Amino acid sequence: MSEPSVPTKPLPSLSGMNGEFHRRLAATGELAFQRCDGCQTLRHPPRIACARCGSTHFRFAASSGRGRIHTWTVTHQAMHPAFAADTPYAVVVTELDEGVRIVTGIREMSPDDLCLDLPVEVVLERVSDDVILPYVRPRTGGK
């Protein structure tokens, strides 16, 4: 009897504005966010118009990838079978130094290590030919 196959984890859609973020990340290997050409506000997730001034013009601006844990949840029951072996796992919201917030998983720590305002840095992991995903780990090299 053969062993049961492990389901494939779903990947982000590469269409639309969110797809533009992920396509750019995969092509450049650089974390960057939309910066409004009108008021210079950074925004994430990507969207057509700036929430502050309404401008539809933007460019991508590189991020330092450094921030602090804003909030998190620990998942004990996978909502998709491909994540069952990972439970329990944490989903965190990190506020980056530039002011945008990003939702990721964690690396190099356990959910028990999480605390508010924990200094972290983004690490990028290629999960397919077309997709790189951001994760956060405890910040190295000082606060």
C-alpha cells in the first residue's frame, strides 16, 4: 500500500494588485511596498487608490524588512489539510519600521517565543518558481 500524499499548500494568486506584489517579490527578491506618488504614504496590502489622498499613481519602495510584532494568533487546527503537519503555528502581524503592516508566518522561533513589540526581521523563502513568501524571525544584530 502506498503512503498517502500530502496536499500541496495553496499559494498566493499572481493576478491583480496582490499578484503584482508577489510577482515583484519573486522577480527581485526584494521586499517593497506601494508608495503613493501623491502623498508618499506606503500601503499594504496593495490597492488601486491611496486611502489617504485618493491618488492612483504609485511606485514600489524598498523596505528595510525590520519591524516589531504587532499581534498574532496561534492556529491549533489547520483550516486546510496541507497545514495539518505544521500545527500549532503562528500567524503574525508585523508593523515594519516604515509603518506598513504585513501578515506572515514565523521562522527560527516557536509560537511560545512571541511577545508584543518583539523586534523581528523579514526573511524571504522561495516556495515555488514563481512565489517567494515573507516570514519573520527574531532580529539579529541588536535592537
